[in-house]
Amino acid sequence: MNSTSVPLEKQLQILYKDFPKSLLRHLNFFDLLCTSIGINIFFLGLAALSNIRRWKMRGKSDQDFFLPFILAWIGSFLWTVYGFLVTNWQIELVNGYLTAANSVVLIALYIYRIRKKSLAAVIFITGLATGSLLLLLAQLPNITSVHLVGSICSCIQIGCACTMLYMIVLAIKKKRIDFIPFPPVAQIFNIEFQVTLYSIWIEDFYLLKLGRIHLGITLEASARRLTINVAKIDDLPKYGIYGPPDPYVRITLNQKQVTQSKQTRTLKNTCNPVFKEAVMFLVSVGEEDLENTSLVVSVMDALRPSCPSSVIGEIILSKGAEEKSCAEQWRMMLASPGKEIKASHTLKSPSE
């Protein structure tokens, strides 16, 4: 028997201890979110269609507050547009289905409405605003469109939450709840709760998912050399008709009002590029100089070199970096000269 072999009990203890971290490292939470929301949206569509049966039995829909149905249609339609912009067929599929279900519900809501004037006016304004937005998106760069639609979707979600609060106040005032469409409200709450938890988990308010970069940095004080090892990038977005990007990484060093810039090679047609490439700079290693040094690591798309959206996302490594993970990697590099400090960071839009 090999004396260096680890006993089975010890192996099980190690496996049990490392399992949560290993699971979190390998799970794709965005895909899990899409799957979970897809299931919930299927039932949400059925719940929305159940309102038609209720209105048919009553002979009218005037008793139900119409604003949640309008907001639900706008939200599902804009999420479908968002899915198209980032070429995510899962988002397109589930929200396209929900948009179709909400459209049927809105038509039924109008047909069974006795007092149609207010509802007709709101539907007309909604259609006009939606058409104008689509015309605007056609003129904007893709990344700007993604930001705009993401912002509007966030506002719609806030609007839905405010509408729910308004209905609660109205129910308390009227001392009745029969005007609240409970099945859709419950499913919407479930979906919004999951999206909120996910956006907090990845620290991304707009759910833009620009990707995650893995790199290591080493400061060799004796050689006055700063080395950045670009390992890989995960989950870069695909934009519209362009498909996967042709990514490369541009690294800009700012020190003592002097700027140096270098870049990696370009990889073709991939959302998960593996570079394993080192970039080196000669730097001043004085304590004050290093404290006022910053590295801007930008992920670029060579497909659109002259387009405003050629920068997919970036991070800034420095002592005063806004992102906690970036500041921590820089701090550890300064504290451990000669040692490579590895970390991964979520890419942010240059405008953030």
C-alpha cells in the first residue's frame, strides 16, 4: 500500500469542505436564472390567460385595474428586444411567449371593457412610445441600445413594484381585494425577486453581463518591471448581427503624467477567449509613484475598430479603484513584490 495515499475518510472530508466552492465556481448562474425564469414565465402566461376566463364569467373587465397589464406587456416586449440585442435566444423565446400571452390578454381586457376610453388612450400612447423607441434604437450603436433598453426595463420593474404598492393601498382603502389579479401578481413577484437576487449577486444593476476577465499582476522592484498576465475572459456578449466578437485586450499604464499602452493578440469569433499572454511595462517603483499609478485594462472588439462600441468593457487597477476586487489585487501586489497576484473581475462599461 502506498504510504503517501490519503485515507478515504480524509478524502471525503476534503471533498465535503471544497464542494460548495467548487459548485459555485462551475455553475453558470445566468443560465440557471434564465431556466428558472423561463419556467416561471410559462406559468405566468397561463396565469395571465386565466384572467380572460374570469372576465368572460363576469361579462366585463372594468373591475380589474388595467395598469399592471400594460406594464407587463411593455416589460416582456422590451426584454424580448434586449434578448435580440445581446443575441440570447433564451431571453427572446421566453419573453416572446410572454409578450404574445400579454397581447392576447390586453385585447381581451379591451373587448370586455365597458368604459374603454381611458384604456384605449393608454394603449395608443404605449404603442406610439414603443414604436418611437424602436426607431431610436435602430439609429444607436448596439452597446448604447443595450444600456438604454436595460435602463428602461429597470424603470418598468420599479413601476411594477410601485403599482403593486398602489394596489395594496387601494385594497386597504376599499376594504376589498377582488380587483387584484392574484395569479399574475404572484408570478411577477417571484420573477422580480429572482432577478433582484441575481443582480445583487453579480453586482450588475442592468444585467448587462459584459464578461469576466482573469489576470495576474507581478511587480519586480529590482528590475523596475510590472508584468500583467492576461489569462482568459469568460462570457463576452454577442451583439446583434455581428455575432461573437474578435476580442483583444488593451492595457494602458498611467504614471507620473506619462501614458504607455500595449495590447494582446486578437482572437477571432469567440466569447470565451483564452490568451495566456504577458504584457510588461517599465515603471518607477517609488512608493508615492506606485500609489498614483493606474492600469486601465480594456477588452476591445476588432470587428468594430472605428465604432463607439468597440470597447466591450474595462476594469481599472489602482490603489483607489472603485471596484473592491481591483483595489484588493493592486494592494496585494504592492505588499508582495516579486509574487504574481491572480484575480478575476467583472468587466464594466466605460461609461460607468
